[in-house]
Amino acid sequence: MKEHDILLFSLNSLTHRQLRSWLTVVGIVIGVASIGQGAQAQITSQLGGLGADIITITPGHERATGMRAFGGGGFGGGGTGGAGGNLTEDDVRVVKTTQGVLYVNAIVSGRSDVSYLGQSATVSIQGVDTSVWRFMETTKPDSGNYLSPGDTDSVVIGNRLATQFFKQPITLNRKITVGGKTFAVIGILQSSGGFGQEDSVIYMAKETARQVLGTDAKRVSSISIKVSDSSQTQDIADQIQSKLQITRHVQGDKQDFTVTTAEAMQSQINSMMGTMTLLLAAIAGISLLVGAIGISNTMFTSVMERTRQIGILKALGATDAEIMKTFVTEAALIGLLGGILGVLLGAVASGMISELGLRIGMSGGFVTVITPELVAFSVLFSVVIGAVSGFLPARRAASLQPVEALRYE
């Protein structure tokens, strides 16, 4: 038998056993669909956008691994602080005295009611130092400008807040009411593509934010720092931590603040993604094992049902090797079909995850990654699984004696 004839023979056999073939494919489909690179590339991209020269300080020592560090306006842009202490303007002054610090943005955060054209919503407020904010904000204005010193009655808003929160979009120079105080919108930021809710934030001068939110005149929610030399970021972060430990009179486990760099967050995220990848691999492995067992079971049943057919093929001159190739090819085709459907299912699931990211407010979406290399590997791997699963049934078929096979009922 020629290779072409073996392939056609195997395809013909599968089409005559459609229901069993489809049931066998299911396990492979689930297993292949579970294989993916997920969002690691997207996370790495977002961390890179934060800049290697940014340091963030947040209240509460347990927030060393806090995910709130993904924020617009610099690393650690949002948040009202964790447990264990508050940051103050005194801390800001200490940070400013550290050698190598270029800009320091003291941030006041909270939530407040916003009204626009008769509609109301509760959104995040972020008070910033208007003298330095423009130099640290990573998201550029889509229209208008950043806040400048003296802009006490003006605000800049995130793209999603401007376009999706109210029936009528908020446009440049329109008036909105925040916490009972009226502001003019002088800037609308581009969609940031970040992981937090920064596209739904209202930015204003920190002094004004304190009035709107009713917070203490010296308290700040977080401190964002830009250093002059990105290669010295970790050293400067260590200096800042040492200085604050002294001025705040805290050491070791009693430390009530966290100093985080983009590099440290990258390491933490990579560790987390590694764990997620192992979990997905375990799920995929179990599914593929179930699929492999299903293929073997199907092929053994096929050998039994086609014993007389095997005898006829051998009587016509088919060799043991050709019989074995026929059944291995059939099992590999099941694996190929499962691999292709698994890749398609995985692509659909990835699209749904990305769409979900948009709907729950992840600015710029949450983009999963499916590379050509991953697709090729998944399909090839499923073919190999199918072929290996069909080896023993194929060997059994090849070992049948023609006379006994012809006499089989």
C-alpha cells in the first residue's frame, strides 16, 4: 500500500465511525485549548510602560506585593493605603532630600460622587502635585492639557470616564460637579492600556482633592518618585527606605510603609505567572492523558471490529508494517483533528478573556497572546499524542494472522 492509499483508507475509516471519533477528539481538544502563554506578555509590556526609573511608596508593609502598583500617573498611582500607618507631607520632604531623586509626586486618593448633565456616578479621585505630574504621567492627553500649577478649579479625566460613564460624552471645557464643587475639564487622557482603573479617574490638584475628599491637610495616599538615573533605581529605593525607617521610627516587622520598584514588581509578577502556567500545564496534561486513553480505547475497539478487514488486507498482500501504519495514521488523524479544534477553542477563549477585560474596566483591554509557534506546537503535540496512543492497537492489528482474522466473526 502506498502512503497516499494508507491516508485515504484511514480517513475513510474515521468517516464511517463519526460519533466515536468525535467523542475521542474531545479529550484532546480540552487539553490543547488549555495550553497557552496567556497574559504574561501583556503584563510584561505594561510593566515596561511604567518605566524603570519609577519608585512608589505606599502605606502598610504587607503591600509589598500589592497589585495596586499598576496605576496611571506612575507606579503605585492609586490607593488609599494599606493597614499599619499613613504617609504624610513630612515623608514627602524626606524623600525629596534623597540624592538621585528627580521628581516627587505626593498623591491624595479617594472616591467621590460626580455629576454631569443630571447623571451621577461614584468615581476615583486622584489629587496630584501639579508642578511635577506632567513629567511623571505616562499617559498622554488625547485632548487638552495636563494640570498646571494654579489649576485649582480644573480637572483632567480618564478616557473611559469621558466616553462611557454618562449618556453624553464629557468633552473638553465642559463642567462637571465633583463632591459638590464645579470643575472645568481641561484635559482628557488617552486610553492608558494599564491594568487598574486609571481610565476612570479624575485628576485634580492635591490641595483641592483634600477639600473634596475631606482628608487631613498633611496626609497623602501614596508617593510616586522619578529618579534621574534608572540604573540606580534600586539603590535610591533602598536609601529612601532607610531614611523613612529612621524618621518614622520603625524597623523590621514594625515597618508601616512599602517601597516598590518596577523591577521588584516584575519579579513578583513573573513568579505569579509561573505558578499559573504550571496550573494550566497540569490541567492540560490531565486532559491530554484522558484524550490519549480515549484514543487507545477507540483504536483497540476498531481493531476488534475490523479483524476480518485486516485479514482481507493481509490476504491481498498488505504487510505488517503497512497495517501498523494504517492504524497509527488513523490515531494521528484523530489527534490532528483534536489539536486543530483545540487551537480554535483556545483562540475563542482568548478573545472572550480580552473582551471581558474591556468590559470590567481594564484600560486598553487584557490581551492574551497566541503565537504561531504556540499554535504549531499545540497541533504537532496533539498529533504525536494520537500516534503514540494508537501504537499498541496498531501493533496488535499487525500481529493478527490472516487465516484467523478471516475466520473472525
